[in-house]
Amino acid sequence: MLVAKNLYKSYKEVHALNNVSLSVQEGELYGLLGPNGAGKTTTINILTSLLKPNSGEILYHGKSLFENLNQCKKMIGVVPQEIALYEELSAIENLKFWGTLYGIKGKQLQQKTEELLSFLGLSDRKNHKIKTYSGGMKRRINITAALLHDPKIVFMDEPTVGIDPQSRNLIFEVIQELHSRGLTMIYTTHYMEEAERLCDRIGIIDEGKIVAEGSLENLKKASTIKEEIHVKFTNAPKEDLLNINNSFPNQVLVQENQLVLSTSQANTDLPKLIQLCTNANLPLEHLQVKNLSLESIFLELTGKSLRD
């Protein structure tokens, strides 16, 4: 669906993108993560033709973006981070305005706006001015405007920033429904749990380079960080703890009445550990599994929090 090859973009002395390549398959929901200043926005702006790279190639269904600009633009929908709506106009008026810019008119435009307003749960507020809307409602109208022309791929730039949990969950449901219908999406977010919940594959960008890419499962497998199983016992003999240690060579840290097992396969090691404790008659006081998260992987790769 989308292939970007060797994208470079510089501003005088600043290299915003340095050999960025990525591909997104048809129907895929691709997450793009990176700290502020890493190159996310520049990448999105180039992929949607708002910026031209210094060099590199972008293909939509095999067609060069900048050589077939009008044709490719019809495939693209954009949900910007900033609300792109006219506050003094109603929702329906905003959508009709944006629809005409896409070349949609008459009954087709009327039908499409009504259909999308219903899909986003806003039919009862369609005639109210945008300035009367909550932040979550504005975000939903922003999404509606991007879908009017039936794009083949939609770029969503942090579509849940600054909204309440109920609106955020509704937007999740909308995105998951669009995904189930086969719409291709590229999704940027500052919330790790969103990427974990929604995305088929994730690209992590830092200092203008893609430093890791893959499904969450593949990113976990490639990480040097391990999951940890923390076990605390009531009066456990040290000898018994050392015997458990021998069953997991180089994986266990033994402390007084407790141990920490580092593992890349907690699903299989946890039952084994519990069985060993049962066989040794070791009374468990507390057990906790600290799973490897996308946030841990992100910090490992970038050394930064997402909002740096």
C-alpha cells in the first residue's frame, strides 16, 4: 500500500530525517512512536505531501507520490493533531465545506455526512456550532472530515490528546471498526497503551532514524530486557532457594526469603517455578510478574520518555 525508501530531510544544519524507510501493508494499522523532535511529524508531513524530502521515494500502490500528486492525494485522509474545524460553523456545515473540497457534492455528500455522523455518534449534535462541542466531540468530527472521500489510507496524528476517558474509548472503538473494515491507518500517539492495544506493527523513530520496527511480540523478542517474576516466601531455607536457582541457570537472583527470575518466556517458566516451590514445600507469601512493556522497550531504544 505505502512504501517509503531512504527519506532524507534537513533544515540547514539539522537532519530531521536520516535514511527513513518503512512500508505499510493494505489493511494494516501501523503505529509510529518517537520522542518529541525525533522526526515523527516530519515523516507524516512528507508521507502526506505537505513537505518534500531532500531525497528518497514514496510510493502509493506503486505510484510515486510527487509524480502523481493529485491521484495519490485522493487515497489519503489526514486527522491532524490540531483541530481543523471552523468554530462558528455547525458540524454539518464543516463537513459539507470539507466535502466540496474533495469534490463531493449533492446527494452523495449529504448521504456521506449523515452516515459518518451516525458512525461517530454525533447525529443529534450535527446542527450545533463546533464551539459548543467538548474536546472529545471535536476530535470525532476531525476524524469524520478525514473519512469523507473514502480514503485508502488514513494518517491519525495523536487523535486522543486531551480528551476524557469515555470519548477516548469511543474513538478506540471507531478505529477498531475501521480496522476491521480493512482501512489502512498510520497512527501516532504519546500513549504507549494505545499502540499496544491498537497497532499491528510499530515503528520507533529516534533522531531521524527508524531504530526498531515490528509487531509488539517481535519487539519483545528482540529486546535485551527480560520479564521478571518476583516471589517472596515465608521463612524459606536458603538451600531450597539455591536449588530453585540451579533449575534456572543464570536467571535467578536469590535474596533473603525472596527471589527474582528473569525470563523471556514467563508463560512457561512461571508454572515450572510454582511447581518447584510446591515440591519443596516453600510457602509463597507474594508473587508478581512484571511483564515487558512497550514503554520499557521504547526507553531501552531511545533512552527517553515519550514526552521529552
